[in-house]
Amino acid sequence: MNWLDEVNVELQRAEAAERIGNSGKVRTSARRAVGIALMELQRRVPEKYYGRDFIGQLRSFARDESVPEVARLAADRLQARLSPQFESLSKNPIDDARSIIRFVIEHLA
């Protein structure tokens, strides 16, 4: 399975979790999908090193000024901890993940 297939599997998991209202699983799968994409970006473009784990990668990616703002803001929302009320900054983790993944695909093209 190539990295895009792995990304799509995680996005499908996120969508399935969304259908049953499991917001924690939605966020986790969306983060994993982004992590897989960022690992591929790092593999193919070594100067774009964001870290070894998905959350660290999201945090580093969110601070990379060379990345378009829409993707950086999506990464910042995805990496953020839940509020004390267990609310996420990312109101749509799947869309946030897709925004970042789109950037990676375009960057690797």
C-alpha cells in the first residue's frame, strides 16, 4: 500500500467515526492521515523535516511560514488540545486534514 492509500484509509476511518458521532476517533484518524502525508513529504523533501510523531509534525508544520496560511491554520487547529469542556478548535478535522494533505500532494507533484 502506498502512502496515498494509507492516507485514504485513515480519512475513511475518520468519516466512518463521524457518521456514528465519535469525535475523538475523527480527530485521531484525521491526525494520522496528515501524519502519513507529512512523513512522505519529509521522506521526499528532507529539508521539510517536521518531526517524528504526528502531533509534533502538526505543530512544526503550523509554524512553517513557507506553508500557505490555510494549511498552517488547519494544522494548528488539529494539533491543539481539547478545551476543559472537551471541545476541539478543529470544528471539522476531516476538512482540516484534507487541506494539509492537498498542500503535500501539490508540493510533491
